[in-house]
Amino acid sequence: MNLYEIDARITALVDPETGEITDLAKLEELSMARDTKIENVACWYKNLAAEAKAIRDEEISLAERRHSAERKADSLKRYLSAALNGEKFQSPKCAVTFRRTTSVKVEDADALIEWAEKNARRDYLKYSAPEPDKAKLGQSLKLGIEIPGVELSENLFVGVK
């Protein structure tokens, strides 16, 4: 029996006209059942709240462990990169490879913006606040166009499998 049913039975024991209790023994029995039910629900709530707190605490602990493991893994990746200096390494258990990428590095954005506006090359700029369009700049630099304040920069990324 749930609390709603217990409350309905208690209400049914009261005479609506006089307000008198029709069965005192039954009222005491239902009141005890109601108290027990309320106590059980409250204890269930406390258990669920404690379990939720324990899970939250474990999530925080696991997140800290994950961050620590990620930082250690990044450190080991940098260590491998420095030790191998771009050389590939392979064994039956692992392979370390390097891949060259090219990115646009804008050293002096103001000089670039001034040059682009003077030379009608606004397509090299993005207008929210003028900002270099690195993709467009990269294409032009690869074609041999000299643009002040901009150069191609080679980066080396390491992959561990």
C-alpha cells in the first residue's frame, strides 16, 4: 500500500459530518503504517542521495586520473618525438610515425591587413574584425607570392599506434 492509499483510508475513517473517528484501532494501525512508509521513503531518498554523491565523487576522481594519464601520455609522446627526431620506428608491438603538415603562421597581422587593403586583396581577410584567412594565404604562399608578415611553417606531428 502506498502513501496515497494510506491517506485515503485514514480520511475514510473520519465521519465527514461530525469529524469523529469511526475506528480508532484501524486509525492507529494506518498511522503506524504511514509512519513506516514515510520512514522507508526517507531512508530510500537518503540512500539514493548518498549513492549519487559517491558516484559524483568517483566521477571527479576518475576525471582527475584521466587528466593525469592524458598529461603523462602527451609527455611521453613529446619524449618520443624528441628521441626519434623525425625517424620512423617500428617493432612488433608498436609503430611510431611522423607526418609533415604545413600551416600558415601570421607573424604581423597588422602588416598583412595593411598590405591586403592597399593591394585590393581583401579576399585574404575575414571581416568580423579583420583577421587573416590562413587557408587563402597558404594557397598563395605555395604559389610563390610574397606576402609581408606571413610565412609557411612546417610542423612535425607524431603518431603512436
